Amino acid sequence: MKRLLCIHALAAAAALLATTVPAAAQIGLAPARGFVPRELVVKFEGERTARTVDLRKGLSVRTGAAALREQARVEYAVPNYIATASATSPVFALPNDPGGLDGAEAASVLGDWTLRQWNFLPWEGIATSRLPISPGGIDAVGAWQNLAAVGRPGAQGITVAVLDTGIAYRDKGSSFLRSPDFGPGQFVKGYDFVDDDRVPLDENGHGTHVAGTIAEKTDNGIGLTGLAYRAKLMPIRVLDAQGRGDATGIAKGIRFAVQHGAQVINMSFNFGCGKKVPGVDEALREAYSAGVVVVASVGNLGAETCVSPPATGPRVLGVGGSTEGGCLGSYSLFGAGIDLLAPGGGTPAAACSSISARPIYQVTLKLGATNQFGIPTNYVGTSMAAAHVSGVAAMVLASGVVKAKKPKTRVDAVRRRLTSTARSFGLPATQQGAGLIDAGAATTLPLKRRR
């Protein structure tokens, strides 16, 4: 049985390390980082063989290894590197999305999405000319590689319902156009509960931006990338052109998503502080009973004054916002109901030393238009953060790491997977929940070992 290695007790490390776990091999595509997350191989003076030990949550492999090497009795402390079989197999290549829609940006070199999408980059490892690292990143690249290895690239086979202002998912006359970075085959039947029709088109841009983070097309030579890029999107319009919606329409939207096969629901909006919305809560309980993972933003300081519904609703994953520098966002509210952090961009909280403050970039409607698109620089907040968790939840479901069959048990297992692999910022749970999501770690299948 392995014990957690606590960095604060390294002076007594020999007594805290657990017994060696026998090595084993597994054929398949290794994670992008090339080593087992949160594990080290450590050998002490006088011992014949090394031991495999766990690092506590929030401690990086590099930091843990460096700290252990300072101990006098430690001969070596290295990552538990992964080898793959020497056989011909599909090679995962970085997406070729150029990072822009027109002009010089569209003609720039392959991989330029990495210059904007800091939020999708690995947060540890060794940077390369094609793949930098970002302290605020969630390692989407590692997750993409994990899913490709199990034959479910981009969360193929999963449906995510986006309850929002609609999505620019199809053309309608000359007034409405599909976003150039979505494909027509990405969408399933949705509904407009604002205008009460079957065409939930976006008149604001918020919903298209959120949907882009979740599942914008990847490796298509256009624009930017999305997390669960082969998942299906279900557009459900519950907010009007000003971003406002009522509880009745939202409850109907949740039920529509459940009844039409969504496995994940994203809600990047909030009611007022302390408001009771029993009709929405009833619909959320139905979603849980049906095995649907529900994700919601916790709200933003200035727009709300406390962590607000639906993030505080039954079995909902409430998401706060983090920044490019790996800080809590200055806008992210504190309180009960925060389960996780995810990239929301923007200005860091005052206590954090980083000054990195870029937004979340995605292709969406230009301000005031329903048929023109760009990559705006003003999308910041927990709305954006919730979209990341919905995308990663879809990837967890596709990855095979969750084995639960019963609906409620499956939702609980996804929650545990996301929280147990999150990266702590060392903040109270009322500020960070379990910490920042790690897509690569959350989708990594455990190595099969002989006992």
C-alpha cells in the first residue's frame, strides 16, 4: 500500500515512503508528459531497489523530485517515466489551427493556437518550440493524446448541452451564419426556449464562445481549438440577446437536454445571490437521476455578490475562475458551492504575484452582429471557466477512466475524478474547491500492474 508523500515532512522521508510497486508494461500511446502523474521513483542509500511513491495533490513531479534530491539519504528521485511498445502506431500530432481568422494571422505557422490558448497548454514538463508550457494551463494536449490512444479522439460519442444565448450553429438567410470554426455535423437537435422555436441561434455571442471552448473544431486549419472537439453539441437557448433568462425556461432547457440524450450540461449564468429557484432544482435532480453531469459558473464579483444558483443547486459542479499565471481570478467569488477552478482569464487576485491577465480566446460573433465573427479579447470570467469543466467532463466520460454504470454513480464518479486530479493552489476550499482541473491527469488510465 502506498502512502502520500508530504513535502512538509521530507526530513523524515525514509519513514514516509511506501513499499515498492512492481514495474509493469502497458502497450498504448503514453500521455503527453511521458510519465505517470504525481508519482516518483525514489531510491535511498543502502536499499537494493527503488520505491514508487505518490506525491500529495497539488505538488508537481518536478518540484517533488527536486526537493527529495536535497535529502542526504536519497540516491535518486526521478519521474516514473512511461515506455511504449516499439511498434507502428498512430502518432498524435499537435493541431494545425493557425490562431486567427483572417489576414496575417490565418497565414501564420502551424501551431499558432498555442500562442493564444494558454489555457489548453500543459502546466508542467519541458517546453518545446511547438508546445510551450503555461502555469495556468490544464493540459488539454495530454487529454487529447489519452483519448486518441483509446480510440475516442476529442470525446467522440459524448453529447454536451449548452444552455445559453444559443449557438451560431447554422445559417439562416443572410442574417445568421454558422461560425466558421464549427462543422454542421457537430450539432444535434436543440431548442429555443426564449422564442419557443426549434432554431436556437445566438444573438449575443456568449453562447457561441462557451460552445467553442467546449468543442470548437480542431486540426482544421481554421481559428482556434476546442477541448472535446469531436463531441456533439446540443444548442439550447434559455437566455435572450441581452443574456437574460427566466427560471421556467431554464428548467425546461435542463429537462430537454436530459430527455434528448445529453451526458453533460453546461450553464454559464447565474441567478441573484440567495435566490430560491425550486423549479430549476427539481430539474437538476432529474438530471442527476438520469446520469447527466451538470456544470455551472459560480458567478463574478460585480455581477453577483455570492456564489449563486444554479452552481449551488443539487449535484451541480460549481466552477470558479483562474488566470494565465495560475492564480485565482480577481472576479471569482468565494463561498460554499465552489467545487473546482478552471481558466477564466483576466486579472489575478491581489495576493498572487503573477501579472498575466490574458482573456479566454475563442471564435464567436462580433459585437452587435449575428453573421460576422472574430476572436474578441474581452471574454473573462466564470462563464468561461465552466465551459472548460464541461469539456473536460466530456473527455473523462469518453476516456474510459469512469467505469460506473448506474446513472447517479456515474455522475459521482466523474465528480471524484475531476476533483481528485485537480491541482491545488493552496487556498481554502471556499475559494478554490479542489483546485484547478487537469485534463491530462483526469483522462489518464492507470497502468495495469501485477501484484
